[in-house]
Amino acid sequence: KELKEKEESLLICQQVCKHLQEEVAEKERKEEDLKRRTGRSESELETLKALLSQTEQEVLMLKQEREVLLVSQQSRTEQLQEALRQKVRSEDSWRDKLEMDLAKGEARHKEAILKVREEARVELDLERQKQQELISKYQREHEELQQKIPGLISSATKSLRMETEILEKKLQDAQMKLAEKDGDKEKEIQSLKRLISELEFQLTMEKSNNESFLDKLRKEIKHKSDELEKLTQEKTQLIHSLSQVQEE
């Protein structure tokens, strides 16, 4: 009867040991699973950080392109303004030359009139009429040139203004597009930052929870191990007692 009781106690101890070993294995499996999930979360966070860095680089490149475009448009505007100034200077120089030629012509004609007056009084009226006609012709040409010069200047100014307006419109369109791209990129960056902050917070909370859970799990494993060791010792003692009983 005593031997039978010892065997039953031994069987119960063996079942309890087996159950504790299964629980320890299950706890260890949960711990490995938590470690894998933590590793995946950290990998996703690193990927998002890389994406944020790439987006910031794209925004920097867009800003650089916008600066280059602004410099190019400003250089083109300055070139057009310089061309207009040169054209106006050329027109002024041409007008001055024409007035000088007209003045020289008038001087030559006056000398001719004096010479003709000295030679013959009769031919004076005819020569005077000719000179008057020539003077009128020169005056008409001078007036026509005076009338053409504002038109040329106005035409050149209008053409430059139109080209400047076109360039300014293109510049505004480019600035709007760049501003839209900057806004989109900024929104994307803010969204990524918020997502990263949330993930970091979740990861921190999950790490904290995992640490507390792992601590609790380790304590339970230690407790179960202690119980298992204690039961193993009892099992050993029971086996030893059983052996003694069997010998007796």
C-alpha cells in the first residue's frame, strides 16, 4: 500500500513537471514572438526615417531649381533692358548725326546763297527758292524722323514690355508650381513626421509593455523553474523513497 501511494505521488509529480515544462516552453515562445515583433517595428521606423530624409532632399533640390530659375529670369530681363537702352542710344546717336548733317547742309547752302548773291542778284530768288525747298525737305525729313523715333522707341518698349510680361508670367507660373510642390512636400514631411512620432510612441509603449511583460514572464519562468526544481527534488526523493520501499 505504501509503495502504491509512492508511485501515485511520483506519477502526479511527473505530470506536474510536464505541465510546468510546457508552460515554460510557451512563455519562451511568447518572448521570442515579442522580440520578432519589436524588430519588425524598428525596421519599419528606419524605413520611414529614410523616406523622410529622401523627401527633405527632394524639397532642397526643388528650392535650388527655383533659385536657378529666378536667377535665369532676372538675367534675361536685364539683357532685354540693356538691349533696349542700346537701341535707344543708337536712335539718339542717329538723330544727333542727322541734325548735324542738316546743320552742315544749312551752312553749306547759306554759303552758296552768299556766293550766288555776290555773283548775280537775279539768280538769288531762284536759288533762295531752291534752298527753301531743300530746307523744307530737310525739315520734313527731320520731322518725319522725329515722328518715327517715338514710334520706334514705343514699339521697342512695347515689345520689351510684352516679353517681360511673358517672362514674368512664366516666372509666376514656375513659382506657383514650385510653391505647390513645396506645399505638397511639406505636407508629406509633416505627415511622415507625425507618423514617425506615432510609431516611435507606439514602439516606446510597446517596448515598455514588452519589458514589463518580459519581466513578468521571466519572473513566472523563474517561479516555474523553481517549482520545477522543487518538484524534481521531490521526484528524486520519491524515487529514492520508492526504491527503499521496494527494497524493504
